[in-house]
Amino acid sequence: MLLSLAVVGVIVFALIHATLGLAKYKVEVCMDFQGRSSCRTASGSSEEFALRTATGNACALIASGVTDSMACERTPPRSITWLKRP
């Protein structure tokens, strides 16, 4: 029983370590859409992926439905702050 827990713990640690190691970029994006604002932080293996993820996450909180979300994501961000770059 303890051996199985130890093996699972090692596997989980390895997955987390590998995933975090791929995040070379970290960005905070602030979006304004239809009178609402939201800022979100995301990490990624490329600048484009991190920026797109942070933008999508910020828009998910302030847009209603797929059409609004897409429109929000096409809106220029109020601010982009790079927190980590290689």
C-alpha cells in the first residue's frame, strides 16, 4: 500500500515538474469588453500560446456566449505584461 502511494506520488511529481518546465513564457493580459474588465495570467511554451491563453481566460469571465467570447478575443488588450521570458 505504501509502495503504491509512493509510486503514484513520484509519477505526479514528475508530471508537474515536466509541465512547469515547458512554461518558458508567462504573461498577464487585461481585457476590456462591453464595459467589463478582467485580467488573467497564463504560461506557455511559446509567446503566442501564453498570450492567446491569457486573453481567452480573461474574455471567458467578461463575455457571454461563443459570439461575445470571439469578439472579445479579437479586441486589443488594455495591457500586456510579460512576467517571464527566456
